[in-house]
Amino acid sequence: MKKIENKKIKVAFPHMGTIYVAWEMALKKMGVEPYIPPYTSKKTLSLGTKNSPEAICLPYKLILGNFIEAIEGGVDYVSMIASPGICRLGEYGRNIAQVLKELGYKANYIELNLYDGFLGMIDYMSRISGSKNYFKILNAIYMAVRTVFAIDELQSFLSYYRAREIHIGDSEKAFNRAINEIRKANNMKELRNALKNGLKGISSTEIDKNKDVLKVDLTGEIYIVNDEFSNQNMERELGAMGVQVRRSLTVSSFLKDAIIPKMFKKGETHLERAYRLAKPYLMRDIGGDALECVSDVLYAKERNIDGLIHVSPFTCMPEIMSQNIFPKMREDVNLPILSLIMDEQTGRAGYITRLEAFVDLMRRKKMKAKIEENKTPQKV
Ligand code: SF4
């Protein structure tokens, strides 16, 4: 891969929730101009679908759509993360680059190979910026990683307040303000302040502290879990129903497993926990996030969570496997599990009805457990 010579070039990344904030931070720190493609929309989906094989998974179509919109917006380079693993993600990059070429687009394609770890990340930053200044590169990576951690912290705060807020939408407005503050940060001090103010802003949302809130873990294929467009803003819908959602797969947990060197990690990572917990049902990594998803069921049970929602793209091979393991797990752990498959055909009305029915099921189960508990004679 030849390095990029001109530092004034514009580089675009595909969307996945708020990940663009971290990319933007890294590029700004390297002196490269970030280009944020229009946020994923029906137009993006239609551009991607029109130029993709029908049976390819939804993230591929959306990434391609993002790239087409970015190139039409004038970028020089499009870039994404790739991993030569067991599932199709390893083929995405080459396919997308080829499709863009066949469509006559001139932008170059550059990728970060996930399996190259931290050193790969340094090399990638050097190629994308044309810089060999390793201090600058390390600082850019550090700022981007801290940005991801900050946003994930804000996200879990949002989830708590969203499920209890008096005026629907207040906590999300505070969250969006916090994201804008983070985007303005130029150094660690400003980033820390933006996070502190953001947490304060969200926690000033007026809430009903005594509300009987359900707790749900959200797991599945990482792109769909973290991308509001592809999961049809599930967390907002559930929040309005009084459900606090915890994302089991976050970009922070992914970074801890894939990029951050071992000596900087504290405690057990998500993948390490997955290998430990999933063993009775799945002995090895079968690609994508299937191992993590299977283990997340057991982790949710361990913490007495009310239910688990599993989201995956239509035709996602690893998640087809995990979905086939869930029926047995449902029996063993007595935990409500809802599996939702998303694609460009997923209709909103039917999807909301399924969420409502699942919430209703969890409430009845919880109520029944309380009644049983009250019937149990108390020890004197
Ligand atoms: S994990 Fe699933 S959705 Fe993601 S690239 Fe692999 S097959 Fe596609």
C-alpha cells in the first residue's frame, strides 16, 4: 500500500453509530482533513443495495452507500477496518474497492487490518497521514481511543436516564450536546472536561427515580448493535417503554480486545470472558461476534438481567449459528431472549410490535417472580 503524499487530502470513514467522532479526532490530530459522510439514511441504503449482491449482509450495503456518498461529496480516500477472519468481513474491503472502481469512482481505498494489532494501527496512521512522527501518531491514537471510551460512558449514562426521564427526549438532547462538545476537544484536558460536562448535562435530566425499569442487555453483530440507523434506534424505542439497555458489544470492548496492548488492559476483556463462559455451548471462535453473543446470555443471567435482545443482519453466518444455540440456552438459563434479524426490508411497525410484546413478557415474568417471592414464608 503506497502512503498518502499530500496532507491536504480528505479521508472518509463509513458510519457506525458515533464512531465518526473518534475517526475525526484521530485525523485532526494527524493534520488530515476528515470528511464525515452524510449520516446513513434511506438514500445511503438504496445506493448500497443497488450496487451490492442481494445476499450480502446489511453492513456491507451501508458501508458501500456511505462510500459512494462520500466520494460524491469530494473525498480523495475512503477507509475502513478489515479483518481477514472467518466471516465475510475479510472480503469486504477488496469487494468494495472493486465495485467503486467498476462504478467509475476515482477515490482510493485504504484499510486498517484488524489482525495487525497496535503496530498495524501505527503503520496505518502513518500511511494515511504521510507522517513518520511517532509521537504525533501515538497521541492521535490515544486521543481517538479516549474519545471512544468517553462516548461509551456517555452512552451508558444516557441509557439510565432515558428509561426514567419525565419528558421523552431530554436525555438524548443532552447526549447530543455532549457529543458536540467532545468534537471540539483539542487535547486530553478538553476531552476530560467535555466528558465531565456531558455526564453532568445528562444527569440533570428530570427523572422518576422510583420508576419500575426493566434491564436488558443488547448483543449481536457489533455493527448492528452500535448503529442506530440499522437497528432502527432500538435503544430509544426501548427507553420510551421504560427499559434500560446495556450494550454488551461496544467499540470500547472491541478496542480492548483488538488494538490495545495487553499491558494496558485491566481485568478480563469481553473476548476473554466469552471464551470462559461460552464453553458449554460453543468451543471456539466461529467468526463475527457469535462467541461473545453466546457468552452474553450467561453473563446477563449472572447479573440477574430481565432479558436479552440479539440483533443481527440477514444472512450473517456467525449469528445464524448463535441463534441456533439460543433455544437450548433459553431452557437452561430461563432468560427471555429476543432475536431480531435486520435487513433493508425490515418494516418498522412489525418490529415495534415485537419489542412491545417482549417488554410485556419481561414485565409479566418479573411480576410473577415478585408474587412468588412474597408467598415464600419469611424466616422468623
Ligand atoms: S459478522 Fe456477519 S454481518 Fe458482520 S461481516 Fe461477518 S457475516 Fe457480515
